[in-house]
Amino acid sequence: MKTIFPLSILILLLTLFLACSGNSSKNDFSENQKTEEKSVKISIEGMSCMSCVATVKKTLSSINGVKEVKVSLQDKNAMVKYDPKKVTIEQLKTTINKIGYKAGDTEELKE
């Protein structure tokens, strides 16, 4: 009977250890995902109204690998957070051009 009690504690401690180490790997995975994202500012010519802004935002947001899009009519640009393993800056610019606007200079942004 005395050996069962310490064995139960050992199993409990092992279970807790495994549960904690599982959470740690999730955190490492999340951190790796964050480092894979990049941000770019793309100048856009031809936008004249909020409908243009909505069209650019919706179109860029639909691209696989694009995480976040902010479009400014006043500044005439789009800021795009994306996964460079899934989409390139050139693909983003080509998409803007295909919907009738002119993608211009780009600037990579620091996070």
C-alpha cells in the first residue's frame, strides 16, 4: 500500500510536466509565426473615393498569405501585413494593377 501512494504522485507529476511542456511548444510555434510576417507600404494611384478604398482592401485581403490590410485614400497607399512564404510584394502590386489602379513605390515597414 505504501508504494502505491508515491507511484500516484509520480504519475500526477509526470502528467503535469507533459501538460506544461505542451503549452510551451504552442508558444514557440506562435512566436515563429510572428517572425514570418512582414509589412509593406505600397503607394497606389487612381483611388478617388471610399469605394476605391474598399475594393483595394477587399481584393488584397482575399489573397492567400495576406494577414491584414489598411488602405488610406488620403495618403494614397496600402499597408499590408503578409506571409512572405505565401505571397510576394510583386504579386500584391500585380493584383492592385489588375483591378484598375497603379501600384507604385513600396517600403518595407519595421514592426
